[in-house]
Amino acid sequence: MAAELMRGQNHPLSRNRIEIRISADVPVVAGVTLADENGQVRGADRVAHPGSPALPGIEVSRQAAAEHRLAVDLGTVSAAVHRVSVLIALPTTPGGLLRFGAVAAPRAAVVGLDGTEVAGYTLTGLDAESAVVALELYRRQGAWKIRAVGQGYAEGLTALFTDQGLPEAAELAGGIEEAVARGMARSVPAGTTQTDRSRRTAASVAGPDLPGTAPAADSAYDARTSPAASGTPAAAQGSTPTGGPVDYTHPKRHQASPPTAPAAPAPAEGPASPVAGDAVGWSMDERLYNQVWGMFEDLARSTAAYRSAVDFAESRMEKELDQVLSDPRNRLGATGDAARDAARARQAQLADQARAALDRDLAQLTAESEVVEPALPPAYARWDNPVWHGYRVPTEPPMAVRLGDLHLPESAPLRIPMLVRLPLERGLWIDSGLAPTADGAFPDAGELRHLALQTAVALAARLLAAHPAGEFGVQVIDPAGAGASALAPLMGAGVLTAPPATGAAGVAEALGRLTERVDLVQMAVRGGASDALPPGLDTSRQLLIVNDFPHGFDDRAVTQLRYLADEGPDAGVHLLLVADREDAVAYGPLLDPLWRSLMRLTPVADDHLADPWVGHAWTYEPCLAPAGSHVLQQVLTQVAIARTKRM
């Protein structure tokens, strides 16, 4: 699992050949410096930058871009090098230097050649800095380690290089700016306009030295996509509080196959109309999945840019007011009032500009959502989507399944599907604890528990519907038998592999059967004898729904449940817990690892999920069938019929 570092944290690095991936919302310059054991860079020949992109073991991009892939082979780096520092900087614009505090936080990640992320660091907390040392790779006792640095410099690359001991710091910084300007002139002809979501290929707008990147992993959203094609998407031009351009587009989304000739520029009156499936992928399901994932990231970054711009405007106003009030003569009278009014007017103007940019992005995303949502396959679609009326049991499982919807407060009407890849790598926990609703009221405890189990049943039905007949089963543990009403759709359709387990004996028997299955599968896999499993063993994937946990669970049953949560997914056993964490207080910290291993979902809207780029608190809403709809029963009936025919 990738480590998400905080400033100052370090992480071991067990491989020499890696990529450093830089992602930002605006074009940035990326470079590398090679320092000795004292942290000093002994000359300009120890700096890889757009004007001199290659050093032994190091290669960087030749121009500014929103995405970079830096190639690093530590095995070929000189033995005199003890520290490899990865730096990023904002290029100079006609209006002067931009500041990182005016744009969304950039991110740096160390990735293996197989695409597996080793460690990542989001550079939060920057303000007036225009250049920053993001990460450093350093030697320690014969091995390499990664450290999240985040050291910024308001004076730009000149100050950064000076701090690292380069006497020709100003000359080197100027040379880099000149190289970046030449690269930009080559890649985008003067006067060319770039629309933000037109999906033109990189060949038409960017030079050959601008690599693309694959999506990074995330928290609120499962971003395990297939590798994206190289290239850079067209930019969406907004404005920062300082007047420079901000690129709000998803930096990794492209057409599935490049056109035979460069696409024509988008019409001057606006961006091209959105198209469902307009993303990279080998199949329509994969393209739609990647498109939805891209919409999620677009909304995250656009909102981050808006919030950052508003914060900048507020900070600027406060500084201006402090300057006014620092002079006692201005605290009273017309002069002070005029200065205050001017500061507030500038703050309002900047905030309005940021909101206008966000509204433009939201309008485009909304238009795309209106096209994409009706085109989604059943596994990705809401229960009220007409696609369910033509549902047929699939012959192979899809890439992902929809667990609900996500939205942010600045864009409440816009819902992004929450898609999670299959097979599930983590168990799910439907929190039945009391939580205030949107109006601040607390729902009835009994109603909330019933709604939580209904949510679990809807998710189970979706998982059953996403798998071929007989390849996915559902088992239920309901110790007190309190969930009969909510479980009725599953029981009535006959899709449960066994009646719900009740009482202490039923709990013990169900858990014992599943833990034995996990043990047998693990032994067979480790021994390389997968074909030696007992003939009567059901090898289909199983979802275990546990209602009203920990009622009816003794210490041994709790241990078995923790074992299933940790080891079950690799053996085809997945856990779906319906529980209120407060009910487990008597167990003390014993169950803390269990709660942390599960993905928490809620039966009512709740803002508890975070994205991996900027850490927004996303509001999650469960995916439930509309009131009075029979879609759940119809789908489950087809699943049951298909399973019976297969037998």
C-alpha cells in the first residue's frame, strides 16, 4: 500500500529504478538537483532542468506542464551524490511570478516501473512561494529513503539554488526560464486557443517531451484504472487572484485512440459538446469508468482552485486592513473608511472572479454528467436509470460497481458516481449510528438501523447483478433476527446461499464455515495446488452481511470476523458490516483495527469521505431504489432464475 507522507516524514525505498510523478493544476517546471553529503550542489552540471534535462541516472521534462514524469535510476547516480532533490517551480508570466498559495496544492509521487505508487506527498500549506523542494531521495546506511520536504522559496529558483550552495544561482534560474519560454513557444503557437474539455490529442497542442501520467490512487474513490495514454489534454483557462492562467482540466484524459490528423480547434463560442465514453480504454465500460473518474478529479481540483483563490482574497484583504490600521491616523475618519472599503472591494472582486471560473467548470461538468449518466451500464447506473429495465445477467463481471454518489457543497446539484473496482479489496461498513440529517435533526434510531440494512441489501443486490450466474453469493448473519423486513428482497427472490444465521450457534457455524474456506484457499494457493481443493467447496465469491454487529458475537466470533476482514478478500470472501461503532465500546480498542480496515458508508448523506489530491470532505449518498419501485425485486428474480438454470 502506498504511503501518503506528511511534511518531514520519510519512507524506505527498496528499488533503484523509479518515476517521480508531479501533478498540478497549472503548468509547472520540474527539475532535480544532486547534492553531496552536506546538502550542497557543487555546480550547475549537477542540476537537471528543461534546458539540460539529462544527467547520469536522471531525466526530466523539457518544458513546463501540469503533469511530469521524471525518470530516476539511483543505481547509476554517482557515488558522490547523497541527496537527490526534486523541485517544482511556477514559470514567470507577463504579470510576474505566480504563487503556489493561489493555486491548488501540487502533488509528488514516487512510482515503481510497474505503475505501483510507493509514496506520495501533497504540498499543502504553501502561500507566497513560487519554487519548492517537493521530495528528496537520500542515502542512509547504504540504502535510499524518501523524505517529504515541502521547503518553499518566495524568491523563486534563484533563492532555492542559492540555499543549495550554487554560486551561479541567478544565472541558472534565468537559463531555466529562457528554456521554458522556448519550449512553450514550440509547443503552442501564438494565438492558439485551448478549450478545456475538447479531448484534442497532445500532438496538436504540445511538444513531444510532455509525458502524460496514469491516475493516482485515492481515498474516496477507487482510481485503479488501466494505464493512460501519453499526452497532455487541452487546457481550461481560468484566472488566479494574481491574474495568471489556471488549468482546471483533468490532466490525464484523452481519446481512446488518436485521430489520423490533428483535430481542428474548438469553435470560438465554447467547448465541444461532451460525449459519453470519451476517455481512454479498451472497452466502453473502461472508457466510461475512466471518464467518471476524470469528472471526479476535475471537480476536486476545480473546487480546490476556487477555495484557494477565496482564501487568498481573504488573506490579502486582512493584510491590507492590518496595514491601514497599523497607522493610528487611519483608524478613524474618511481615509481609514476609504481604505477599508477599497480592500473589501478588491476581495469581493477576486472572490467573484474565482466563483465565475468555478461556475464555468461546473456548467461543463454538469453538461457532461447529463450525457454520461444515461449511458452508464447497470453496474455503474443508479437504480432509477432505465438501463435496469433491460437488465440481463452478465456473462462476465464489469470493471467496477457503483456504491453511491458524491458531491461537494459548492456544487450540490452535481452528483459524481462513486465507482469501486471489482473484486472488492476492502470490506464495507454501513454505519447505523445516529448522525444529524441535513437540517440538523437526529433520525429515529430504529429507522436508521432499518435504513442501514436496506442500504446493505441494495449494495448486495448490485453486486449479485454485476456477476455472472453462480459466481457470487450472499450470506447473512442476523443474530437477533431483527432484519427480516429489510432482508425480504433477498429472501423472497431466493438468492441467499443459506437462510440468515441467527443466535450464537448460527453465528459460530457461519463464521466457522467461511474461515475454513479462507484457510483452504490460502493453503492451496501457497502450495501451488489450487486444483486440489475439496470437491464440495463452493469457490464462488461470497458476500457476508453481518447485521447489528457486535450483538451475538463472543470473543472467538470477533476474532474470526477480523480474520475474514483481513484475509477474506484474497480468498473471495467479502465483508459487509451493518453496525453502530458505539455499540462496540465494551470491546475497547480490540475492534479498532476492524473499523479501520473497512470502508465506512452511511445510510444517509454524510460528508466523511476524502479525495487523495486535496483532501476535500465529500458528501456520500447511498444508492437506494426509488420508493415504490420494483426494480430490486425484478433484478434479483433474474439473478435467481439464472443461477437455477446454471445448476
